[in-house]
Amino acid sequence: GGPPPEEPEIPPPLSSGTFFSYSQTVQVTSPVQGDVFSNEAIISYDATNLYSSNAIPDPVSLYYSDKIDDWERSIARAEDKTLIAKDQPSKGSFTWSITDLIPGVLYRAIVDSIDSAGGIREGVSDYFTVDYTAPEFTVRTDPPVTRRDDVSIIVDSTKELREPPVVLVTQKGATSVPVIMAGAGSHFEGIYAIQDGYDGVAHISIEGVDRAGNKGNIMTSGGSFAVNIDPPPKPSITYPLSSATLIGTTTVSGTVRSDTSVRLLVNGVDTFETRPNADGVFSFENIALSKEHTNGLNILSVSSVDSAGTLSEEALVNLKYNIDPSVSLVTPEIGARIVGRTSFEVLAKDENKDVLQFSYQLIPAAEYDKDLSATSTQNEWTTISDHVYASRYMWDSTEVEDGAYFIRAFAEDGTSRTYTSPARVTIHNVLPYFRFEDGRSTVVNTFSANIVGRAIAPD
């Protein structure tokens, strides 16, 4: 029967306190990096213990965490993970309701298996996020006015889609015709063949499903083109400039042909109408922007409308309503005495639901000028860790000399940066030493000796 099969090699244990973990014995195959979930997430794992002689499988517990940055295959601290379910099978998939998770935060799933000796084997997933909002669409046509030529329909989604969206075109007086769309991610294109005898404004409808499973059908711009008719000219926008960052409300002004009216569409939902003056100048006042809509990105679409109700080509303005993130330093606390590895942890929030990145810095207390602003370059802060997604970061304080320092963190949302208040701490890693009062050599003529000295802590 040939040589006996080789015994599997047991990898070295990874120590974590009083427990141990055999590396790569718990595999988490879902979520994977880049996964986005809406109402439910799937945790798929294999925690089979290949080295156990116990007939009863080791119990498995499932957790999640937003406090693990780079997983070093060490056991996550109990305070850094939240229980999802316990007493699960050693291998399987678990459907988890995630409606209490927060958009914009990066999470990891954790699978723990505890053997009869109390040893923990652990697997940690890649980052995943949650998203509960439907995708929205901007639609362009080329050409925007056609006599008989085919029309290219170009669709861009606010989020990546699972598959091409369903697009229908309805010419005036005709039945709806589906358009085959090709593309991937958030960009898709298709060709519509014009039907003769149906002149006028053709309307487009769309529906798509994002990667998280959210279904959307709102068009923030586009949605029509002209067939064998002449629409009024496209408006010219004088304020605001596209890509500007604003807060609260805005004025929208520009010029159109004086015999037309003006329609303003905000985020594909709110519609406003006005008429220009004799010179063709129009203005919309106090137009409210949304800080929640697609992470604060607002799309304003302005069209002119002639007496027959024909819409012009749209003029688009993209505006960012950005709220600076809030962030505070939880640990270390003011006055903390730091020894060895220590935890930096922040409490942060972003009203735009942007994904935040955190950085941590320190400066010797003797070099810190409290009267300078947080952005001043005269305080020469040293960056400990740069642009991490997790709200907790473990740092080895032996990287710097002992002494008094100020420590701070800042959060960035892609548009702005917010700093925490600096916290004064003391780093104390050098061990105490002994000083002998009689010197290092003591000579006596008895069987016992008294050695006199002092234990001295470093400054």
C-alpha cells in the first residue's frame, strides 16, 4: 500500500496573553476586501480543528470590529470586538443583519474557535462597508437633438452596479423600447435606434441595483432628448461654479433666451421654476443643499423650456456640502504614563458619512507651543501612523526616548481635516537600575555579607 501519509505539520502558535492560536487554521472567505452590504451580510468561514482528537467540534463565535487596522494574526482584544453569534458550527455561512452598522465605517468580521484547553484560534476578514442608499444616475445623450440618427445613451451611476441597468426609451406617441447597455462598475453605454414618425421629446427611464443590493431609479440629470424638433438653447450658469464647496443654501443664477422659462432640478427630486427678465437673466434664491445626499454631493440641473414645453439641453452644477468630521482622542488620556505598546483610540463622526482616515502624531513637550494653531508648521509634529482606517492603533512607545510629550490625532474625510486637542503624556520605558553604596566589589572575612545599595528609577 505504499508509504503511510505524512502527518500535517503543525504551524507554530501565535501567543496572545494566556491563549494561543495556530496560524491559518481559521479561514474567513467572506466578506472579502471591497464588499459592500445593505441589509444583510454573509460570513463564510472554516474553523475546522485539524489537530483535535475531540469528537465534539470546537465551538465557534462570530464577532465584528472597526478597531483592527493591519491584522498581525494575533488575537483581537475582547474590548475591540462585538459579538454577533456564538455556538456556531465549525464550518459554514452565517447570515447577519447589519442594519445597526454605520455607513462610512470600515469593519472586519472575526471568527473565534476555542478548544477544550482554552486555546483560541482566530480568523479575521478583510475590510467591508455598509450602504443603505439607492444608486442615482446621470444620463447623457449624443446627440441631444437628432433628426433620424441613432442616439448614444451614456449612463453614470453614483455607485458601482451588480449588472448593467435597465434602460427604456419612449418616443412621443410610441411604446417603450429597451436599450441594451454595456459596461461595468458605474459607467454604461447603449445605442437607441430612432423610430420614424414619432417626433418630439423622447423620455428615458432607468433602474439599477448597486453591489449592496439597493435598487434605484432616480435620474439627477438627463432623461430626455429631442427627435426632429429644435429645443431652446442650453442655459448658461454664472453662479455657483461647479465643484464648489458650500454649506446650507445657495443662489443659482444665469442667463437663458428671454422667451423661455427656467427649470431647476436638485438631486433629481426637488423642482423649481422661474422666468427670466427681459435680458434673459434668472435667479433662484435659497436653494437648500443636502449634507446626506451621496456623501454631500449635490447635483443641480438647469434647463430652459419653450412655449411648447420642450426642454433644452441641461446645464449641470456639482456642489459639495461638506461638514468637517468631528474627532476626539479617547486614549491615551491626559496625564497617562505610557509603557511599551499602547493603544491610540479616537471617537469620530462624519455627517456626510464619508469614510474617515486617521493619523497620529507626537511632539516633545519642551518643543510644543500651545499658542500656535493646529495647522502651524512651527510645531514640528512627528507622525506615528499615517492614514489608517481603524479607530484604534497599537503603537510601540519604545520607538522614541522617554520623556514628556504631547500626542494628537486628526481625521480626514477627503475634503477637510479635523484635529483633536493635544494630550500631554509621559513615556517611561527605561527600567530602574541599582547602585551599590560600597562599589561593585565588597570584601569580607565572614560567611555572610551585607550589600548596601539603592534602586533608582530613571528621570
